[in-house]
Amino acid sequence: MQMGDHQMMGNQSQKATFVRSYRTFVQKVIPAQAGGTVPQNVAYVQNQGVRMVQQDLNGQQRIMQPMVRPVPQNGTGPHFVRQVPAGQSYQANYGQGVGPAGAIPVVTPISQQQQPRTMYVTTQQGHQVVQGHHRPPQQNQQLAVQQQHQQNFNQQPQNNQMMMQQQQIRQQQAQHHQMAQPQMARHQMVQQHQQPIQQRHLQQPQLPQQQQVFPPRGMNLAVPLREPSPEPVVIKREEPENPPPSSSMKPEEPMPDDSDIDIQIRNVVCNYTLPLHIDLRKLAMNTHNVTYEREKGVMMKQKRSPGCYIKVYSSGKVYIVGCRSEEDCKRAARSIARHVQRVMGKTKEKVQIRNYRVNNVLATCRLPFGIKIEEVAAKYPSESTYEPELSVGLVWRSVTPKATLRIHTTGSITVTGASSEADVLEVLSKIYPIVLEFRCHERAKGNVAAQKKRKRKAPTNTRAPAVKRERFDDANYGNSGVINNQVYFSDEDEDLYDDLDLDE
Amino acid sequence: MSGPVQCPHHPDVHLIEDHRAGDLVCPACGLVVGDRLVDVGTEWRSFSNEKSGNDPSRVGAPESPYLSGGDLSTSIAVGFGGSDSDNTLANAQRKTMNNTDRQMTTAMNLIREMSERVHLPRNIQESAFRMFKEVLDSGVLRGKNIEAQAAACLYIVCRQDGVPRTFKEICAISRVSKKEIGRCFKIIVRNSSTNLEHVTSADFMSRFCGNLYLPNSIQAAATRIAKRAVDMDLVAGRSPISIAAAAIYMASQASAEKRTAKEIGDIAGAAEVTIRQTYKLLYPKAAELFPEDFKFETAIEGLPSS
């Protein structure tokens, strides 16, 4: 029996235990009714052709099967969980490398040893929280190991799995109780993290990297406001046991609430080549929802299911714009490729996607504290540019990973030009301590309540305004995406990649 | 000939130059040692008088280090109403001129024009020429509108010399959009790695107040208000221009010389609503912002609330 991708604990809470595997890009979460095992046949396997092999800690090789598509759970709340390829550690675990072999920490180690942090990655399809995995020598630190280990359990003895399941069940139940309380009660968060930590210890000798316990995310109160934006990547930061010394904060200021920081991926742009000659007219005739421009030799199609815009050229180049996550992008890419293959009648041959490249990932993030950007600009003149006349925020260009961040004084950060979601996380993790140093009182412009109200009103429009705001900004001119309800492909813009600094 | 000339009878005597005759005379014995000295000064000195038809000086303009030939060459200028042959001549010269030179001369003319519009002094123009030459040599702005390049150079130079002009002001004296100037500006800064200081509200106070014909006391008060506002962090994230404009608004409203937000907005290049919004941020702490010795024509309570 394959260890379930998640287990359903009771009817009230939707908790899922997700097992992550490296480098798969489809996620599957199957709610199990009986609160225990997950029947394999319920899984919807998405990509049959993808097989990945991963080295286990013990040196065993596991063949990872593609993850099953998660069934959306009712009432899971706004925060959805996304399984992320485990090669990217989404944890802002400063000062900790990820221990067990194979888990590659993307986060730069920042020496805040007093701040154990866990990262929770959430996506649309279900609740999933990747919790840091505890390293035996350091009690208070948590490592996020994100792996997807379905096949782990294939090879494990059954009793191990049962034991782990039970442990997880216990953990989750306990956590659930704690989680049910408002997010603002940070201390509870601490407790619940410590629980799985201890449990991890037990598990550790057997499955060093495998168990991930995911407390439900539904209790996150900050999240409902963001519901319309799917697939946020949440970095959950645990309340540090010793409050970090912050020199820039006056003693009478209240500690900014840093219990939860959301990163939302708004747009992923990619392109690839299909090495076969495409008869655009035939393709357009056989595809629904297309626009075919003969003069330019391009066919534009709007897909609904991952919700993106695709431009196909007769040379075989395909551009995909508007996806909300990397996996979505890849899925859309595949589905288009398959469709083209079918239309062109080449189903017999193997059609490869060549040069699949994610050009741009756009993400937004709101920190719960304000930032004194003038001081940041003064201290880091090489990477940051602050021109109040030209742009409202400070433009921070990071070289590794290559990305452009706009840091606003209200605490919201926009990342553009990143190459992948992992890059987004990495660069945000890098910027977090820098920005933390210059934090100050919440500098929300205008009424915060009014802002929240605005968000609740039109869920379907949150996508457009967020991107719209960026459209008229100089540096983001090079973005593609849905702008003003029109598809805007940056290759139509003469300042192509003006600010993205993509390598030529 | 041997080295410096000297009197054969008095070798260690310093010779006197006689410019009128062009002689080198020995003061001891009166011997004319060297004659036919060449005078390198100007032939004529032309003063402005009504009768001056043409300038008889044949020396030309001073040497310019920005042009490749040092501006020693002659350029054909065709006035209004020039005949065809004149135009042909001018075109012929334009075609054979080096591209760099041509761009440089165009840019120099543009910068001169723009500076004249706002009465920028000659040293700023020279600095702008120098900066433009650097930019042209490095080639980072190749392809961009030359007017935008010139405007961006001018902006940077003004800022470097401590007399910053806002982007909107530069935009007003040139023909390109603020966005274009901003783009060129960013590229230049990134490449030349000059550390430009951030603009503060105080830099613009004298100019804005002068254009509004506000007396010195109000200008000083507005400067103080702006500085205090920034220190107290009331105006987080607002552009220094807006802060300056709102401070001027507050100071002028409290004195005898009241100015409306619209007037201030026109001068400063800020929108009226922006000034109002920033003023709203300042209003609650008005009492602390004013300098102590300010004479209130309208008391703080009488200040408009928006």
C-alpha cells in the first residue's frame, strides 16, 4: 500500500499529510475517508510518462511515480497547498542547512539561530503544510525537507507505515486542536511545532526525510482574504523563542506580527519549442477557443483549465503566459503539445518539448511590517535603486538568483523576473533579514480595513488589479501576463526584457 | 638655432619683449636680440556695437575638448532664406562629418537650449557636455532618443552639483516624456556607478517659493516643516516633491500670503490631490511642525483641514 498522500482526519478538519518527492511537478492529494489508508485506485495519476528515480537515504532507489492530482477538498479554506518539488526547499530556515542527503536547501543560511522557522507551502489543491523536520542535534531548529515520498512507503515495511501513520494521526489531531485557534496566538504555533519535532525524532531513524506533517491551514485567518489568488506559497515563520534583537525598532513598538507571510505566485511565463512543423491553420481549425492571425503567423489560444494564454507559432515556438504556478505551466505546456501532436497526426512518434524554459515568475508578498526604504537604499547602494520620482518602491536587483524586487514602504514586495518558484523563495529569504533590519511600524497607506474590504468584494478581479498595478510601472514593462483583461505578451513590447535582464 | 636667445654681450640678462614692434630687447645695452616675434593673441577684439556687421576676428570659438577635432574645424551654418547652394554645402558637410561628432554637436545644442530655458549656468552646461561625451563613448545609450539622452545627462549633472531639478522640470524643458528620461537615467546611473544623493525637499524649497513669490520667512518655515515631517515619519513613502509642496501649502496658509493647492501644484509639478493627501498627513501634527518663531497670520486652528 502506498502511503497516502494525505489522510483525512475526521470530518471537520481537512488535514493532509503530504509526502513530497523530488522533482515531480504534479501534485496529488487524495482524501482518504477512513482516516488511515489511501486506496491507490482513487488516485488520479496525471502524468503517466513521468518517472523519476530518487535516491533514498539508505541508498535505495525509489521510482517515484507521478503524484496524483489532488481532489479539492471542501471547506479547506482559502489556502491551498501545493506540493513543490522537493529540490527546492521553501523553508526560510536560517542558519540551517538541510541535513539529510538529497534535500537541497535553497535558502541561504542566515545566522539567526534563535529563530527556527518553518515553511509552509500551500497551494490550491489542498492543505499541505511542510513542516520543518527536526534535526536531532538541534532541538529548536527545524529543517524543511520537502520531498515527495510516495514510493518511500512502498518499500518500507508495512508496520512502519502504520506506525508513522498513527503517529501522524496523533500529531495532526493534536495539532489540529491547537491550530484551530486564531493565527495570532503565536505561542500555540510554537507548541504545535514542537510536537511534531519530537515525533520526528522518533521517526527519524527509520525515515529520516520522509514524514511531513501538515497541520491544517484553514485556521489561518490572514489567508481568507487571499482566497481568490490561488496557489500561494506560504512561508510560515515560527515565532522565535528568543525575539530577534532588532536594533532599529524602538522598545515601545509592538512586535510586528510575523507569524505568517504569504507569497503568492501571480504569473508564470514560459516558452518552449516543438520540433515539428505546425500547420497553424489546421491546428486552429481543430482547436476550440483560438485566434488565428495569418499575417503574423501566430495562433493564440486561451485555455481554461489551468487558465492561461498560449501563443503558438508556425515555427513550433510556444509561449505560455498567465499560469499561476510552475506545475500548471508545465501541465498546460504538455497539454498543448499533446493537442498539437494529435492534430498534426503524429501520435505515433514521440514529440519532445525542447528548450522548455520558464522565463518569468511573478510573485507578490506582503510583510506584516513597514519598511524604511530610504535607509535600505542608503545602506545597499549597489543592489538597490530608489527614485521616489520614478517609482513608488525601491527596486532591488539581485544577481543570484536573478530577480528584481520592488520593495514598498508598506511592506509589500513584488518579485519579477525570477526563473522559478524556488528562486522566488530564495530571493525573498535573502531579502527578509535585510528588510527586517529596517522595519518599522505598519505604514499602511490608507485604511487597512478598507483594503481588506476591497479584496473581499470581487474575488475574480484580484488577479487583474494586482497585475494592472504593475503594468504601468517602468520596470515591469517587460512582463507578460493578463493585464487589463487583455493578454499582454512581452514579446510585443519594444522594451522586451528591458528590466528583466535576461541573458541573451 | 641654439636654445633661448640671449644677448651676446650680456648672456645672463633677462630680455624684454616689446609687443608693439615684436622685438626682444636687451635692457643692458639696448641690442635687439630677436625680432619678428609671432603674436598668438587675437587679431581683433570685437565689442558689441550697433555698427558691427560681421565679426572681423578670424580666430574662431575656443577649443572644445568634447568634439573630436577640438572644434577647430569650420562648420557651415545656413541661415534662414539660404539658397540652394548654401543648403547643399551644409548637407555636404553634415554627411562627411563623423557620426560621433554629429551626435555630440546635436547634443551640445540641445543641452544649451534646455539650459537657457531655465537659466542654468555655464558650468552645469559644461558638466553636462562632459557627461554626455562619456555616455556617448561608452555606448550604453545607443539607440535611445538623443533628446532623452541629453535630458538625462542634464538631470544627473544638476543633481550632482547640488541643484537638483525634478524630472518634471527637465521634462518641461525638453521634448521627451518623463518615462523616457527616467529610463535613460537609470541606465546611465547603473553604468557609471555614480553615487547620487537622494533628493530632499529642501533642495526645491527656494525655487518653488521663489516662483510663488513667497517671502523668505515662509520659505524657511516650509523647509522646517518638511524636515520635521520627515523626521517624525509622518509622510512615509511620499515623494519629496509632494512633501515640499504640502509644506509650502501649510506654511503659506498660515501666513498672509496664501496660495492654493492648485497654484503650488502647478509650480511644483505635483497633482493637487497629492498635495491635499500629503497635507492631510501633516495636518494632525501641525503644531509641532511649525518653527517656534513663526508669526501666524492664521492660527493653527484656522488652517484648512484638507
